[in-house]
Amino acid sequence: MSGLILHHYDGSPYSEKIRAIFGYKQLPWRSVITPALLPKPDLVALTGGYRKAPVLQLGRDIYCDTRLMVRLLDRLHPEPPLQPAHLKASCRAFASLEQTLFFATVPNAFQPAGLKFLAEQLGPEVMPRFSEDRKLLFSGGQCQRPNPAFAKLNFLPLYNTLDTQLAATPYLLGETPTLADFICYHNAWFILHNPGIAASFDPFRHLRAWAERMRALGHGRPEPMSSEQALETARRSTQDQPFDGPLLEPEGLKLGQRVSVNATDYGCDPVTGTLVHASVFEVAVKRHDVRTGEVIVHFPREDFRVSAAE
Ligand SMILES: N[C@@H](CCC(=O)N[C@@H](CS)C(=O)NCC(=O)O)C(=O)O
């Protein structure tokens, strides 16, 4: 067993990104289903406040945001690599496209044609509370909630560009999948696995064939786990993961200091703990919860704010 525990839910595109990477790397993992809306008491016991999906756990190390998970998975399981050295900058360029694509994609499922499947998938009790929850998710962040007007203007041009590039090579950057593919695939998947709107990709023959190749990578070898078992795993764990990158303290802050860390785009709920590492790649805090004992929560440095805790 790899020890990887993914906290996720079926309908979450960013979770599908990590599930597909597990498939590409053929990894065994434990699958913990989290709610799609707040409250998420078991998830938050691990993270200290971060609520987005997915969250990756390894013992008592908790990784927030898929950008950091990608680095961790390449470090732990380097073959096949997600970001080969000669394509690093190209993968980074695709990473800048990820949120634009996400915001151009998601509102389509909320149009009448997509809503039926979405309601079935998320469950009837979720839909009436969904809008209020997402309003909260986007409060206080730099990003506005995905809106249909943006999607209408950007959906076809963006996917048309991908389709054009995919006419030339089986994967976006050549003969094998890279991070660029996983960044785009989870968005395409959100459309294609919803029978109400999948036809909006009918004009994109190459994109559909690529998505089929990506789907065929599978999800690795998941085994179900309860959230209680995941909390117990954190509580029992004694082995910590190495930090990612040499120390580079955030401006004015020192290791050992109490800090708050929060995403700046959306889902900005702060996580407070003792600063145990910071580098160009990550910031990590140690915190204690009665249900998990001491845990180390890791965030990407990019787009996350670190400040002295009040
Ligand atoms: N930058 C984050 C984005 C994650 C994200 O937006 N996840 C969505 C689900 S796909 C989310 O958390 N929505 C609110 C929720 O599920 O509570 C990442 O890469 O992990």
C-alpha cells in the first residue's frame, strides 16, 4: 500500500485530476468520500479549516491544493513523470490556463441540460443548499464565482484550441501524457461524463479521442476507507514526510511562529498553526486537533497568503 489517502467526491473535477494521475502512475490509494458542501467536520479536523476538494493525506501529513499534490506524487513515484525536465515551463504555462478553463467549463453543467445529471450525482438534498454554499466559498477571495456569461464567451474558443493542438499529437505535449493533459482533462471530463451536455464536444473529434485515451488510464487501485479510519491513521502516524525545497522564510516570519495560511482565490478559510517549513514551493504548519493529534498541513506557496496569527 502506498499510504496515499485521497479525500474527494465523485463529481469534483479537481479530484478527477488526481484520480487520473493515480491511474497514469498505477498507484494504489485509499478513497475517502467527503461532502460536496460544508459542513465537512472530518476533513476540517485534518486541515484545520481548508475545505476544498481534494485533500491528500499521507499519515499525518495533509496536502491541500492539487498543485502541491502533483509535486508530491512526482517525488514519491517519479515514473512516469508528470513534468519531464524539458517540458517544465510548458506544463507551468498550462497550469496558468487551468482556472480559466475551469471557470469556462463549470457553469455549463448548471444550464438546464446539465442540471439533471448534476442533481442526480450530488444528491437531491445537496442542490437546494448548493448556491448558498458556493456564495460562501467565493466570499472574501480574489475570484468571482464562475458565471455563465464568462463560460459562454470562452468555452468554445478554449476547447477549439485544444482540439486543434490534439490533431497533431496524441497528448498535448507529445507522445505521452504530461501534467498539461491532466490539467485540461479534468475540465473536459466534467462535460463528457454529464450526458446532458457531453454533446457540446461533438465538434471536437481530436479532443474526444484524447479524452478517451485519458479516461482509459483509469484511476489506479482505490480501496474505500472511512473518514474515521483516516483520522485514526493521522493519529497513529509517527513518520513525517520530507519538506519540499530549501527553507525560504516568508517575509518577516520565522519558523516556530504562529501563522495563518489561506488561499487567496476562493475557499479562503484560514488555517492556523506553527510555521514548520516554507520554501518557494510550499508552506507547512503544524497544528493539533483532538481527533487527529498533531498534523502537518502543507499548502502551495503560490497564491497562498501567510501572515502572523493574531
Ligand atoms: N486550486 C484548487 C482548486 C480546488 C477546487 O476548486 N475544488 C472544488 C471542487 S472541484 C471545490 O473545492 N469546491 C468546493 C467544495 O467542494 O467544497 C486545487 O488545485 O486543488
